[in-house]
Amino acid sequence: KKMIHYYLKAGDPKGFFSRFMMVHMPDEIVEVSLEDDPIRTKEVEDAIVVLQEVSQQMYQPMAITLKFTPEARRQIGLYSTKQKRIVQRSDNAISGLHGKAVAKVVRIAGILHHLDAVCGVRSKGDPVPADVLDRAINLVEHTNQWMGSLVGDLDDEGIARKVLEIARRLGKPVSYRDIYRAWSTKTRGMISKETVADAFAALERAGEGSVDSDGKFTAA
């Protein structure tokens, strides 16, 4: 998480942040059953067999050149135009994220198309259809939205807004510990005492509150 923060602060000049597809963890972890369920156990065992078979077939074929159907080509063209417009009006981190989006979509569409072929949905030589491209676009858009939310939480302005929101909600002088406890667990590891102290100082300069001698911030 700290490395993500570093890449965002540096403007992601090498595109490390934008090349990844990070997906947030669910809010609640599914608990493991304390009792054996024969039906559930059989379902899991069958799924493992299918996964092994599909994985083996995915690695066996020779490299092929995939083509898109006319409708899919039109879709990727429109999506590409949309991403270019976002890049033109975004900062470095977000710009890189959307700049890599089309390449991610094409790669994922190829994987999904190949999986469909392995599972018998269509022939390996068929062009990639529009519905596969839709699935790829939806996946990339979902991950981009999540990663974009990290940028909003982690830039200086985003942290200050979040700190102010927490201070107003708690309605009392807040310390770093108060902010940390109230911060989203998804991005909690990316803040530090220094970043929160900087946010306190920035908010005080902006007239949004005051910092006392103990370093605690009170929202105006």
C-alpha cells in the first residue's frame, strides 16, 4: 500500500500503478463452516477438476492472432475515444490508468474468448464477439473505478477532505489515532502520522479548523 502511495505521489512516470488491476476485498470475509457439508464438498471437488482441465487446455494451444467482429471493433473504437478524452483532462496517475485501459480490455477479451473456446462455447478461430468485449470492458471499468477511488483518498487534497469529514462527524478535537480508527480499512495503511499532521495544518490554514498545543484538530 505504501508503494501505491509512492507511485501516486511521484505521478506514476513509469506506469507501474496504471498497469495493475487491483480489486478491493469484500467488506465481510466469508466464514468457514465448522461442519462438513457433503454436497458443498462435492461441489468444490468438481469445481477443482474443471479448473484443472481448463487450465491445462489454456496452456496447450499455439499462439494465435485474434480478430474482432465488426461490432466489437466499433465498440473498442468508441471505448478508445472515451479513454483518450479522459486522459486529456486528468492528472498523471488517473491519466495513466485510463491510458492503459484499452490495452487491458483487449488482453482480457482475448483471455475470455479463449476460455469460451476451451469450454465449448465457440470455436477458437471465431472472431472475438461484442459480448466478450462487453465483459472485458465492465471488468476494467470496475477495477479502474476502484483504483481511482484510491487516488482520491490518497492525494493531499483528498486526505484533507477525509480528515475534515471525520473531525466534523466525531464533533470533538481529533488526534491521529482518532483519524486512523475512523479511516476506511481499505486505505488505512496508506496514511501516517505525518500525512495526517500535514492535513491538520492545511485545514487550519484554510480556515476549516484549528490545531491545539497537543496537535489535535478541531473542525470549525
